[in-house]
Amino acid sequence: MENVKCLIIGSGPAGYTAAIYTSRANLSPVLYEGIEPGGQLTTTTEIENFPGYPEGVDGNAMMADLRRQAERFGTDIRTGVVSSIDLSARPFKVVVDGEKELSAEAVIIATGASARYLGLPSEAKYRGMGVSACATCDGFFYRKKDVAVVGGGDTACEEATYLASLCRHVYMVVRKPFLRASKAMQERVFATPNIEVLFEYNTAEVLGDEDGVTGARLVHSDGSERTIAIDGFFLAIGHHPNTELFKGQLDLDAEGYIITQGATSKTSVEGVFAAGDVKDPHYRQAITAAGSGCVAALDCERFLLAQK
């Protein structure tokens, strides 16, 4: 059975940054890319808020840069999905793609979190062409344009008020007859003149053309329909951390995010570290994920040095 000193699970900004640091520390990391090589950023057309790219950068191009940098320092990047892992004892037992077995002295988990979508074919069609799950990432592209935000919780209200500072008009599409957000967030929404809350509406279809989103067809609870003209369609109905592999083995919070100790990347199991969106229910930015990948790598390096 192959023994790996440092195994990295996931290939977004957190995973690749951890790979860069652990490679330079001569830990000979092996990184498995998972089902979405490059992570969520590969679904983003242009990124304007990552330091070092003054003209912006395509999401796929940026992840390719990080991947090449990790490879330059010797990371063994492999195609494959970790299908099971046993964290009950070191070295940890790992199975890849249901068949390949290996063991790992330390593990860095960077499996990310997936945005929840409505599941509409039209929504998938225009993803990255006006459909987004991150207002902070993509809102800048819709300055002085009309957009819609789907959701009625704190996140949706926060995204709507952020977009309202950039956009001409913001529709909030809320399926219930009320907002689920805190009172303070509700008051902020209702006090913002260019936010229009559409209660008891569900999205039936995202409309668009070859250039991207042009509108949305909504259905009210009474059966009536309404079409709104928009350039951007933002989902704010939550994220799902990719932690199914670790349930019952690591301490997770109520939403399934990995709990880490203080400002470190240390999990409830010694020798297992977490980085990026899989442990971050609040910020979910590429730059914060990359930073936590660095933290995980340094924690992992110190852990392995202490084992000698």
C-alpha cells in the first residue's frame, strides 16, 4: 500500500495554496483534485478582486496558474475522488475512486462548499453568464443594471443590500410571505429604496440569449405569472459544505462545516487539518480560502516535524 506523508483533498484556492507551501517544505504532498478540479472558481468568468491581477483574470486561468505553481514545487497532483477515509487511527486509510488504497500520515481537507441552486435547466444554462451564487464576487459587473436575488434569509438580505449599492434596481424573489432574516437585516432591506421585495414568488425560468441573462419568469402562489427584466440572477439560498466523507469522524457544526480550533486549521482529529470554504460559513472568498490553505500547510508541517 502506498504511504503518503501529506495528503491534500481538494483543488480550489485552499488546496492548491496548501500544496504550494507543503511542497516547498519538502513534505511531498499528494493532491487529489476531486469531482471539480479548480473548485467553484472554474464556474466564474472573470475575477476582479483577487490581489495580483490588476486587470482581472478568468477563473479557470487563475486556477491553472495555481496548479502550475504547485506542480513547479513538486506536488503530485492526481485525477481522482477520495471515496472513503478512515480517520480513527494514523496513518489514515484512504480509498480513491472506490478501488485504489493508500495511507496518509497527515491530511489537509480542502473540499470546499457548494452553492445551493434551484435546479432549473435554464439556471444551469446561464451559470457564469448572469447566474451567480456570489454577489461579492460578481456584483461589480452589474453596476447601474437591474438584478434579482433569490432568498429571504440573512444572506439574501445582505447580498441584496450590497448589490443595491451598485445596481440600479434589485428584486428580491422570496417564496414565503415574509423574510426569514433577522429584524435588523429586514429593516435594512425595507429602508433601501432600490430594493423591491417580491413575496410569494418562485422562479419558473431564467430567461436569456447568447449574451447571457435577460430576465426571469416568476410564478406567484396564486398562480399568476410575472416577468422581470434583469441582467443578473443571484442565488442566496445557502451553501452545502462538502463534508459527507467526514461525518461521524470530525466535529462539524449544525450546518456541516468542519470545526477548527481557534485561529488554526486543526480539526478534532490530530493530524487532520481543514482549509477553505469547507470550514468557512461566513466569508467564502478565494483570497480567504488561499490564506487558510497557507495556515493548514504550516500547521501540517509543524505537526509532521513533531512526529520525528
